[in-house]
Amino acid sequence: MDSYSETKSPSRRPRTLLRATPGKTMRARRAAVCAGAAMILAAHAVVAAGVPGSAVPEGASAAGAQTLVAQVARQAKARMPVGARIDAIDLGCKPPPGAALKSVAPGVSVLASRGFVVELVAKGRTIVCSATVQAKRSVLAASHDIVPNQPVSGADFTIAWVDAFSGAPGALSDFPSDGAYVAVTSIRAGMPLYRTELARPLAVHPGDMVTVLVRNGPVLVRTMLEARQAASIGETASMVNPSSGATVNATVTGIRTAEMVLQ
């Protein structure tokens, strides 16, 4: 029995150690979990405290950014092209907590493109931030198909909105109010109106007898001359005196009327 006890006793101690190992492992895991929870709570406390360089609560950051965007839009409006409206402003950076607007597009009087620079101030430091404006401007567009030589007025066009910087450059935003006009070319419905597509209607045609008012200082003389070419109001036309055959130039002032000033 003694020899049996001595032989078996060493084998019992390893079994006892094996049974104790799982308990120690569980206690170690619980300690690690507690330590991790403490670290997470500490991190949340740092964020809530607003420590520089840490994340800012999303709600507060969004509200601050929206305020800055509204301020940028108000200042950018004064630098937009004539007739343009601002639809949206996008900041290219995330403003830090407490950032204030310093300037918008410094050194630029009128924006020529949708991209510009914004200067912010935070904790005494100037931060340069890129920005983009989404803007449109109004132009005149044909409300129906227009054929060449057709008399046109503002009633033949409607307002259309295009990109403020790249949409229909040179298109008219208002119809000329200095007299009657005709279309020079075809204009399809919905197409923008350009100044080169308008012309004054012909007031004088070749062969027309034109009443010409001749001014020579205080002396005014009316005479009848024959037009040699077509011309609109405001243009100069070549005319001939039927009795003498002399050719002169006169400025067309109306339908078959013109004026000539002698020096």
C-alpha cells in the first residue's frame, strides 16, 4: 500500500492543477473586460470635455458648420455675377469647434468660378478652407420656335435658369427695350437668346424714296433721295440724288426716313 501511495500521489497533483486553470483564466478575462470598459468610459469623458484634437459631438459640429455656411453665403452673395442666385455652399473642410468666419474670397471682387477660399479663425489661428458655390442665373429662352426675319419681343421668351459660371455664356437676361427687333436666325423653343440673334427690322430697302432731313448749322432742308442699299434704324445707308446723281450717306431714323448733317 505504501509503495502504491507513493507511486500514485505524484499523478494526483497535476490533476489538481488542471482543474484550477479554467478558474484563473475566467478571472483574467473578467479583469481585462473591466479594464477595457474603464478605458472606453475614459475616452467618452475626454470627447465630452471637448479636448482639442478629439472628436466633437456630431450635433454640435453640424450646427456650427451650418452657421458658418449661412455666413459664407451672405458674404458670397455680394461677389456673385449679376443676376445669379446661390443654391448651396459646400465647405471643403470641417470647421473646428468655435471657429468664426474671417473673410470670404479675400481679394476677389466678383467670383468667376464656383470655387473660392474662405478664411476661418479658431483659438487665435487662421485656417484657410476651400469652398464651392452652387449657383444659377436667369437667361431668356425662346418659348416657341422662331424663324428668321420674324418680328420678336419679350413676349416670345421666358425665363430659364442655367449654371451661373458655365451655362449659356453671353445669353441675354433681358430683352432690349430700345425699339423693334426681328430674328436673324432660327431659334428653337427652349434655346437661350443671344444678342447676335437679334437685328433691327429693315426701315429702308434698295430703290425706296427716302425723306432726308439735311442739317447745316441752324438751317434745315428736306429732300427726297433714293436708297441704294437696305438699312435698319440707326444704320448708315448710301443714297443718291435723282436730279444730280450725287451719292451721299445718311443715317436711317425711321421707316423711309433719314438724317444727314453737313459740317
